[in-house]
Amino acid sequence: LVESELFGHEKGAFTGALNRKIGRFELAHQGTIFLDEVGDLSLETQAKLLRVLQEQEFERVGGAQTITVDVRVMAATNRDLRTAVAQQAFRADLFYRLNVFPIHVPPLRERTDDIPILARYFANKYMKKMNKRFETICHSTMDRLVQCHWPGNVRELEHVIERAVIHCQGPILEIGSDALSVTGDATATPKRLMTLEEMERSYILKVLEQTKWVIGGPKGAAELLNIHPNTLRSRLPKLGIIKPE
């Protein structure tokens, strides 16, 4: 799937490939492509990416025609690639091709001045998306956000703000300490972290309660979760979620 997304595929290349698909590299010809979490690529995909960087050419999945592109590549990862190279989990030659102009972005907990700015940005983003209105984020909430450790960095902050906007009913956005218990802070006593499935179940339940268990249609739970209604319906029994009588 990753190779198909990056390099495209020909019709019939695999089950479900009903039409030719143009990959991201081909679409980015004479432009820039951003590769997120490049450290998670398989060794096989790394080899194909290295070829694009060195030779500026590739073939679509299931295709024989060589395609030439002129693309500037920007890549990001939260992994220590030098360690991954030493563990033979990441190709050394690809690492050196990518490591031309490295930029180190400190974790969110080391740049707390950014937290209020990001919190307001995400609050406005989801306020517009959910057609809600509130005036500001309360001071105590902002203080708690700044004090959090944020092991999941900016993405975790965004998800916390999104969840808060879903629950917000008044003119001031507030986030209780319970909502930040998973995130925690540097001085807090460690607690058992919720599993991914537990977090998913809890979040979907809250969205369903917010939409009064309406799944499809405008402002339904599926739209707020940005997934297809049928996908959400099939997920509910797997998570043990049953609509109350």
C-alpha cells in the first residue's frame, strides 16, 4: 500500500487495483514532496526510495515503464535514524542521502511557549469544523496544557483539543484534569495508560453521545470522526458499543 501511494500502480497490479493510479512522486514532479515518518518504511520500500533519490526514476507497482521525475524531498521522523542504522532497521545509504540538511525539532515539552499558540489554533480549527462557538480557553486549562508532558507531541495536543471542542457547551473551552490523566505531566505519579482500543472506544462513545447516536448525515458521528458511516457501524460491535435503549 505504501509503495502504491508513493509510486502509483497499474491496473490489475494487485487485487482491488481496478484502475491505474498516479503516485505521489509522479504528482510532485518539478515540485516538493514531504515524507512523514520515513523511519517506519520497510527495508524493501527504503531501497525503492533510495533509487528515486539517486537516479530520479522508478516504475509503478505492476508496471514496466520507467518514469523519470525531478522532485525535492523533505522527510521527517520521530525515530533516531542513526540508532536504526546501527540496528540494521534503516539503510545507511538512504540515511546519508536524506541527511543533507537536518533540522532538529525539539519535543513539545521543551518548547512550552508554543503550546498556547497551538492550542488556540486547534481550538479554532475544530470550532469551525463542528460549527461551534466559544470565546476563549480558560486560564486554568491553559496552565494544565503547558504543564503536561505530551509524550505524543503536537498530535496528542491536537487530539486533546478536538475532544474538548466536542464536549464544549459554553462560551469558554475547558479541559478537566481527568481528560489529561493519560497525558500526565513530568511530576505526576505514573498511571496505567489506556490501550489504543480503549481510547478509541471512549472517544467514539463521546462522539455518539454528542450527536445523540446519529451516525450518518451532516453533523453525524461519522462526519465528525471523518470516516464512512458504514465503517463506523461495523466498528461499533467490535468495540462492544451498543446503543442504549
